[in-house]
Amino acid sequence: MMLLPPPTTEPAVKKDAAAEDDERATATATPSPVDTKLLPTIPEKRGSRQLTVNTSSSSLSVVEDKKRGGRLNAGNSRNGSNSQLSGTRSGSKSSGSNERQRKKEAAVKTATQKSVLRSKMVFFMFLLTVAAVAGALLYTLLRRTEESFAKSQFQSIARRALTDCSSIVKRKRLSMESMAAVMSQTFHNASEWPFVTMKGYEPIVDVLSRSGSHDNMGFAPIVQAGEEQSNWEDFAYDYFDTRISNDGWPNTTGINKFGRGIWRMKKTENGTVRIHDNDEVTLDQELLTPIIQCCVDNPGDKILLFNLYSERARRETMNGIIECSKTMRQSIGQSQEHLHESCWAMTEFVRIVRFNQVQASSSIMFAPIYPADSPWEVSGFILSPLVWYEIFENVFSDVTQGVHCVLTHHRDEIDGHRHHIDESFTFTIRNGHVESITKTEKDTVHDNDEYDILRVSGNLTSYQEASGWYSLTIVPTDEFIDSYATNNPRNATIAAVSVMLLITILFFFYDFFVRREFYERAQVLKAKRTFIRYVSHEVRTPLNAVIMGLNIIQDEEKDTERSQLIQEIQNSANAAVNVLNEVLQYDKIESDSLDLEINLVDIWELSTKLLDEFKASATNKKIQLKIEYDIDLPGDVEAGKVSRLDEVPARIRNLRVLGDTPKIQQVLRNLLSNAIKFSEDLIVLTISYSAKSMTDKKGGRSRRSSVFMEKIMLKNGEEIQATPGGYFQLNVRDNGVGMNEDQLLRLFGEGVQFNANDLQAGKGSGLGLFIARNLVLKHKGNLSASSEGIGKGSNFKLQLPLYQHNVISTIEENGNNGEEECVSESSSNYERHLRILVVDDVASNRKLLCRLLERAGHRCDMAENGEMAVKVVQENMTTSGGDEGLYDCVLMDYEMPVLNGPNACEQIRDLGCDVFIVGVTGNTLNDDVEYFKAKGANAVLPKPVNLKALGDLFVEYGL
């Protein structure tokens, strides 16, 4: 064994004065080893090279790294007889590189934060845009909904109004025809006419008018101009005198400024005045139709004796009725039944003076009177005014706003040829009342062309050749549509947009607080992992020396009692290591970084061997360990309980678990050790198989799980095709302390330790079952527990899926088909002696490890830090190993002063050296291991060093 001197002594290779001055300057700039050792090293990304080697003209050959791909460039030229390290190695150059790396990482972090901030702002603007668009769409939708409702309401109101108007006109006509029939039967002899008046006229009209929705109905006989006119005037005034004396009519009844007689209106220079209708105009017209009975609620009205025939519209309407009657008499003959029903008529729009109308926007309906004995002769008329605005106010409710009722009179005028003439008035309804009446040229008046589609039209009367017909068109206005508008769309839009904005703000607040919480958790996790790394390193390092020293002492100790004492001490040390391993596995599970190295596991053989291992422990505690096999094969004669593994059908034993062998061993060991720890005198182990899938429901139909196949790459590079083939189950049942329901619920939690007063005193970290269950879940299996209560024992059930497999491809022709033996014996027969460089800053660790390796036949050199290791490897390469040969392996510690292990690996690789490097460290977190490998280590082993595991690596890597 060769112990290399510390850096302050003269190195093995001579150096010139300049080189020595450089090294002194470097040593001055190098930080204290104590400072580096006390604090855990945080892995850094590999930066630029920190070491440059100048060698002589002879070139170095580089052997390709078997597992990592090696280095392809090797030659370095030699500039002089003496080799030297340029730069400051781990000093100022390393610090400068680290500083640049930190600045680079800080720049990347700043850029990332700015990018995230920009993304947030863009997302915020996007949400605002979405809120605005959604608000506009919602407002439009609700507004259109209100408009749609308003339009549907208008359609309903308009149709009802049209129906009501038509009904009123019809009832008026029927009541007038009824009165005409009464007159016809009362004065049935045509010779009596026109000298007739009906006694009780007003009461009869009162009854009929109420059924006909009007209160005015007049009677006008046909009087011939000339002598008959004069005689009829005397008859009329005699009738008036009777009413004055008997009924209290005014003394001025039937008397105008011109005196007594039938009268008409005449336009003069002084305006329109009443004149006696007995001039040449009267004689030319030949007929007069003076009103003699009228006005139920206004006796003695000055309308009496007005000659209806003197006004054009009325005259044309009555002439039409007379002509209609003649035509009907000629076509029907003397049988004139219901003749009068076909010849009623209405005037065009006229102005009714007695109502002080400004515009001629009313109509008068005429019904002819035929004496019963002479039905072919028209002897007089029953007339009634239709005041349209009264009708419209009657049919529209008080809440109706903004409706146009366009009333149109249609008639044909024959003047050599037929002309169609229309006349229209528009009645504007507001609050159920006619606000304005406008004469229009068109048949519609509205504010918006889009309302044309909403118009409701219909005929109020049928076509009459004598007078034409009336139609009604009802259209809405903006006012009507707006009357159904509310603030709901605006309020709903404001509320919706406010909610969206609030959600957006809450989202950003949530994002802020969640990010802060994640940051705090990350800081806590970082601190915890730093603490775990620190504790792991600081505990494993002295334990490494303890365990190696115990191994050496135990091998040399001959006294049995002392050997047993040493074994107990070693077991305690191993227990401490196991606790550390559990803490590290817990950290991996918590950070979701626990990976499985998948291979085909012979679970039957593995479980049987582990059971054999624990038989001695059970025997020492006087516990009976009973093993049973229960194979579920429906319809198979081999199915049932067997006592030995070789009795299990071969096709079942050939099924494998796809998993990580060491981790499955860990689960099984945990279950068995717990059973032995807490049991009193009996443990029953039941190994069973079921052909059902683990996903089958309890009591469901049994089915073979061969419906799909999966290609899987194993750890050794083989690719297999796996088909589900049921599941393996291990039941571990003991008669120990048991558990209650609350404890069962908490059993698989983190760090669970139950009360020792409940007979459940145990040792350990409390993480065993938590880790075991997570390992089982990683294997897509299940781990559960049951107990009947305290003192009644427990039952743990482990289930793992089984697979049939076929090898598709393999890397090594003579491989083991993907199966790993439970306990590898590859290193036990390892006989090659290697030259190994042991690098560790703790002298005891270096010495003890070298002694163990030398006992195994290896040759060892030592270096106390990474810088010295780089120097020694460089000298070894320069001299081609000398008499001793090149190094076969370097065992490199992680945390060392001057230059740590990963950076030393990096500089060794930069030399072009492909020596096999094994990291030996107390930092066993995944990040540390991967960082070590990224810097150039071929493999990493945890402290304390296991020589068997090291030997396995030598075999695996072909050393």
C-alpha cells in the first residue's frame, strides 16, 4: 500500500520553481478545507473545463468507457519534460466558473420571470377581452330576448284587437238590422211611409245599442222632394210638439236659425251654415232622408231633420243600398227573404258634426228598412256612427304603448272604367288612448322597417259593392318595443362582467398565494433535503469507518464470545444505516423521484428464500413459522392447498412479477420482520395465486387476463412481451398485539408509532410500512392490513400482478433472460486483482477501506482530496503506470476540501482518462447521484461501502 503525501509536501513529480510559485499562489487562494467540509455541497451543473494538461510529445490512448460511451478524444501533446497543471485547479478559476454559472442561472431565472410576467399580462388582457366580449354578447342576447318577448306580445295584442274590432262592427250591424226588422214589421204597409215614427223607439234602441256596443242609432225615412217634403215636415213638427209636451223635449227641437224644416249644410263666405233644404238642389236630387228619431241620451238633439242625402258620402252609400236592393229583387224575384242582409253598407270616412270632430275619421253604417208588405222597396234607413277612436280605445288596454292602427277604406269608383281608391287614417295608441289621428297615403305608418314583418292585418267588413270595405293593419313602434325593455340586460351584463373580473382577480390572487406557498414549500423541501444530505453525509462517514473496522476485527477475532459481541455492535450500526436508508427512500417517495429498475422477478423463489432466512429469527423467539400454498385454478385437479413450492403447478411457477427485485425484497423483509417482532408464538404465511385480474370486482365473474399484451424493456436491455396472468398474494397472519380501527386507518401513514402501553412497543423510524405500501403501489399491486382488535393479532395482505413473458430481443446472447437471482454470488468468485486509487478526506476511511481491499488482493493508493487525485491520475497517465500499471478503478468521495469528488471526476475526464470511477458518498439523494454521474462517475455506491456490491460492479463493468 502506498500512502500519498499531503499537498504541502514535495510531490512525487519534480516541478520547476515557476510551477512551485504558481502552486503557492494557488494554495493561498484556496479556501480553508474546514469551511468546505462543514457545509453540504450543493451540486452545480457542469460548466467549462477547469483543468488543462500539457504533456510530452507522446500521445495517450483512450479506451472507450464500456457503459458511458467513453471519451473519443485522447491525445494531448507534451510541451516539456515536466508536466504541470495550468490554471488554479479548484481556486480562482473554479470560483470564476462558478460565478459565471451563477450569473447565467440568475439571467435565465430573470428571463423566465419576465416571460412568466408577460404571459400573465397577456392572459389577463385575454380574460378582460373575453369578459368584454361575453358581456356584449350577453347584453345583446338578453336585449334580443326582451325584443322577442315584446314582439310576441305585440302579435298577441294585435290579433286580439283585430278580432275585437271586427266583432264590434259585426255586433253593430246585427243590432241595426234588428232595429230595421222591428220597423219593417211595425210599419209593414208601404203606403204609410214616410209618415211614420215608432213609439218606444228610445227603449228599444237602448237595449239593442247595448248589445251592439254603441249608444246612438238614428231613423231616417225616404221623403220625396216637393209636396211630400212639405207634408212630411208638418208631420215631423207635430211629432216634436208631442214630445215637447209629453217627454220634456226642448222647445227649440227641430228649429234652426232659418226656421222650421229639413236642413242641410252650405258653405258661404261667412263659413258653413244650415239652410232649409227645399231649393233646386233638393229638387234635382229628388230624395231626402231626414233624421226624425235619434240620440237616446240627448233628446231634442239638433241633428234632427238633417238631410243625410244632402252629403255626398252618405248619399252614395244610400244610393248603393237602393241599387243593391233593386238588383237583389230582380235576381231573386218576389220572394225577398233576408234580402236586407245583403245590402247593408258603410260610408267612407266622414266627419260627424255632433261629435265636433276635426277630421273625417269616422264612418256611418246604414241598414235598409223594407216594409213587410213590400219587401222590394227601401222605405227608410237605420243608421249608426262608427267612431273609430272610441272602438280602438275600447279594444286596447291602458298599458298599451306605441301602437299604430292603420284603418283603410277600399272602394271601387266607376267612371267609364273601374278605379280602386284607398283612403287611410293612422290612429296612434298610447296608454290605451288614441293620442293622434293622421291621414296617410300608405296603409302603414311605423318607425322602423323591420317591424313590417310584425304587422297584423285583416278585414273588418266584407266587400260591399255599394260602399267598399274596411281593413285594419296594426304595427308596433319603437315605443312599444321599448316599453318591454328593462334594465335587466344591463344589470345582468354588469353582474356577469363583474363576476368574470372578480374571478380573474381571484385567479391572480390565487396564483400569487399558491406560487408563494409552493415557493415556501420548495424552500422547506430544499432545506429539508439539505438537512437530510448533511445528516446522511455526516452520519454515514463515521459509520463507514465503524462498520469497516468491525468487519476487519470480526475477521481477525477468534474468541467466540467477543465475536458475538462484535456482531451485535455491527447489527446496531447496520440498523442505523437502515434508518438512514428509510429516510432517504421517504424523501424519494415524497418528491416522486423513486424509480424502479424493472426485471423479471421470480416471486415464488424469492419469497421462499426470504422465508428461509427468517426461520432462524423465528426459532430464536420460539415462534412457529407455518407456510401454506393456496392455488386458485377453477376446474384444475391440481388446484388447492399444497405444502411445498415444488407442488405448485409449473405453469404457475413460471409466472413472473415485473418489478425491482431489491425493493420487493425490502417489502417482504418488512412484513416478515414486523410479524416476528410483534408476534407471540405463531405466524401463518399463506402464499396464494388467483387467475383473476386484480381489477375484478369481488364476487364478479372469473376471467383470464390475457386480453392484451405489453412490450416492456428490462433493466438488462432485453425486450419482452408480457401478458397479464393473474396475481400473487402473500398473507402474513400473526397472533400478536393487533390493532384497533383507528390505528388501522393510520397504519400506512408517515412516521406512525403506536403507544407502547398498548403492547405495541417497537423500534424503527415509523416509515417502514409507509415506504412498503408506496413501493407496492409502484408495482401496481396492493398492500392492506386487518385486525380484530388489540391483542387479537394482525393480518397483512400483499398482492402483486403476475405476467407471462416471451423474450423479443436481447443484448447479450448468453444473458440470464432478464431474471435476477435473489442473492447474487458474482462477486464471491471474483479473483482478479485491481489497482485502485482511494480518494477520501477522512484518513480513517481511507486506511480501513484500503485494508479491506488489500485483504481481497487489490493494490491501493490513497489521495486525501480531489485535487491530489487529479494530480495522481495525471502522473499515472504520464508514466503509463510505471511498474504498477495504470489505475483500474478510482473510489472517489463526494464532499472533500480543496476540490470535491464530482469536480475531480470532471477534471479527470478532461484529461482524456477513461478509468473506472466509483463515487463513494454519504450524499445518496437522487440529485447528488445523478450529478456525480453527470460529472464523469461510472457508478455511485453509498457509505458504508459494501465490498460485495463493489465486486458486483467490477463484474458488471468487466474489470
